[in-house]
Amino acid sequence: MLNNKLKYLWIILTLSLILVLLTIFIAAMIIKIGPSNFIDKCLELLESKRETWVILVAGSKGWYNYRHQADVAHAYQILLNNGLRTDHIIVMMTDDVAYDIENPFPGQLFNSPTGSNVHQGLRVDYNGEDVNSDNFLHVLTGNKIAMQNIGSGRVIESKERDNIFVNFVGHGSSGILAFPKDYLYADELNITLNSMYKSGKFHRMLLYVEACKAGSLFDGILSESSNIFAVTAAGPRESSWSIYCSGDDDNETSIICLGDEFSVTWIEDQDNVKIGVFYPGQVNEFFETRTVLNHFNHVRNLVKLSNVMPYGDFNVGQDKLSSYIGKPSGVFSTNFNHYNTQSSTKNNNTNEKEKNLKNSTKLYQLSKNRIGVNNTMNKRKQYSENNKIMKNIMDQIFDAILQGVIKRWPGFIGNINELKKLPRNLPLNVFPCYRRNLDLINENCFSLPKNLYALNAIHIFFNLCTRVIDSNEWTQVQFDVTFNEVVLNVCSKNSTFSNLLKMTNIY
């Protein structure tokens, strides 16, 4: 009897010791690799591997925006070579640049002066008119019904255990990401992301956003406990910058750029691994230890022209970067001819990148074609002069609307200069008013999304709305009526500014 009791006691003590050791092991592993990566390891053991879904978006169109489509095409090649499945990568871009009449290399795109064709093998799911904010949100949220008979119809079909990587490259302004014919507002994006989080549409999400004032989409808006982490090319009140540029400095419409600094930097960082900068034995160690935050800090230090910014849930930053962009199976790629070492290792010096641009045959031909195909010097000059005239008209329209509102609401008079400054914060309750104001201008004056120059001034209308909402003197209804009357008077009833609805491509 005593022997049996000792036997049972021994079993209990042994199991307790094993449980304690297992607990210590689990705790040590979580501390070492992070909770999310630990769960990934467990899922792999249970053969329920976490999958990665990706959506890549170039939010602009036209030859002038060459760089955006080149950035996205190159990102696609990187993800493909990092082992991500093609049926899990969705690409949205107008895809009008590769075959543009001004392209001296038909069907090809280059993201670096010494780079290879990044358009090769690119699978575009949504192009042309299908590139808009509604379709983007439908694809992101997995709304198959909404995308029936549109493009490939493919959407993000992530489950609660899966990760999502979103890469947007294009233009932006305060609280706005621009698409060719419409805008995506920060409140709309935030509502979508929160809804996806609450519905269990993903495990973790990482966003890389390349646009001017991209930080304004997330600053003070994106939750710090939503399993979503956003990295932006620029802060809320600054521009992001293009790189690898050439053209006529006296004619900005002739300048062509192959990439954007933030995008080129994070993408070429991945290229460094594949072209042999690392010894074969270092590659696996590189991807096993490189976290999202490691990568953010690395890229932030290399980007010189803007401040790369982080927002949202920093717990995501502890995840392996490979959980979102994959990792290569070997040092060298078999699917894509990558950049040579000289081009890829210049990330640490933006000025050095610019020095050798004039020696690039590709870039010279691209910029020469921008100002030379089927054009005489006179036509080139005429286009530039017309662009300046239309920019001046747009400035006059914005100023006339602002002055018209101020005359009716004298309380604004002392705040004119403040209204023209970039907003320091963007409360979500201001966006409905902001959207209504811009919609009125779109409908009665000219298309804001089709004229990128407008992005420099539209924050004025956010400031107007903020003043109204914060004021005790006027109601929102009163302001809406007034703003509507002013816009109609300026654009529809004023012969000077009428018939501008067809105005496009003013940069």
C-alpha cells in the first residue's frame, strides 16, 4: 500500500516538474521570439500554418506618375521571390504606364537606373477604371459579391489566423489617399480596419503607405490595440519624395522618376539579400531575426528626405517581417533578374544615388521621351505654360471660395492665415463635413482627384469644417447651406471659372 502511494507521489512530482519546465520553456520562447511568432511555431507543428494575404495598390495614373507603378511592380516581384503564393497577392494599378506611347521600352518598367524590367510576369487584378477607393475597400474586406464581374474578382480571403500586408503607393493630402478618380478618407479607412478587426478577418495587419502626408491617415486615429501596424513614408504634415529622377529642371512636367525613396529603400533592402550581399549561411539568420520594428528602424535611418513614421499596435512590430512579406528559399532568385550590387547598396546615401543618374541610359531615354515623343519644343513649352495657367486658375477658385465664406461668416476673418496652415490633428468627426465640401467642388468646379495640384490646398476646407464644429456661433446645417451657395456662385454662375469640369492632369 505504501509503495503504491510512493509510486503515485513520484508520478505527480514528475508531471509537476515537467509542467514547470514546459512553462519555463514556453515563457522563454515567448520572450525570445514574441507571442505571435511562438503561436506561428505551434500552428506549424499542428499543420495549421498561418497564411499571408497581400494587396498592392498604385493609386495614380499616367506617365508622369511612372514611379508609383514601378514601385508596386517591384514589390510584387520581391514578394513572389520571397515565396508568397500568387493567388494570395492582389495587384491594383491602372497599368497604363508600361505601354504608354511615351515609353521608349514598351511593356517594361524600371525601378532603378540600373535595374531590370519589373513589369515582367506582373499579374494585375484590377486596372484602368477599376482602380478606385470603393473597389480597394471591397477587396481588402473580402467582399466577393461587390467585386463580381470586375477585374479578376479576387479579394482578400483571410481567416482569423492569417496576416495581411497592404502596400499603397500614390498621392495624398491631409486625411486623404488619392485614387485616379476619387479619394479615400481617413475615417473611411479607419472604419473599415476596425470592422475587420472586430469581425476576426485577420490575425495581424501591416500597412506600408507611400504618399505625401500619409501619417495623417493614422496619427491619433489608428488604435494602439487593434493588431494593426502602419508605416508611412512621411509624417502628417510633410511630403514623401521621389528618387532616381531626370528631366528639365525648368519644366517640372518633363521630369520622370523611377521610384519613391521610402518604397525603393525597403524594396532594395530585400534585394540586398538575394544578390549575394549576405553569405548563404546568413540569409536564414537575417530573416529569422529581422522583425517589423527592426526593418522600420533600418529603413527610417536610410530615408533622408522625409520622416518614416510608425502608427498603431506596436505589438505587431515584434513579429518577424517575413510573416508579412515572406522570405526567399535561397540566396539567388530563379524568377527575376535583380539589381546589381552597386545599385542596391546605395540606399545609405540618397545624394550618391542622384549623382549617377545622368550616366543612366535608361533614365535619360525615359526623360527624353517625356519631352520628345511626337512633340516639338514649342509643344513642350505650350504644355508647361498651360499647366501654369490652370494652376493659377485653381488657386483663384480656392481663394474665391474661401473669401466668399469669410464674407458671410466674419468670425473667420482673423483666422485666414491659420486656415491655410496644415492641420495639426484630424478629428474623425470633421471628415463628413470635409467630404461634403470637396464633393461640392468636384461636382461644380473641377475634378479634384484628376488634378493633383489640388492636393496642395484642400486641407483649407478641413480647417473650415473644424472651425465650424468647434464654434458655438454656427450650426453645421447653416455652414453647409452657405458653403453650397458660395461654391455655386464661384464656379457655376461665374463666367470666369465656368466650364472647368473637363480640366484634368494639372500637376
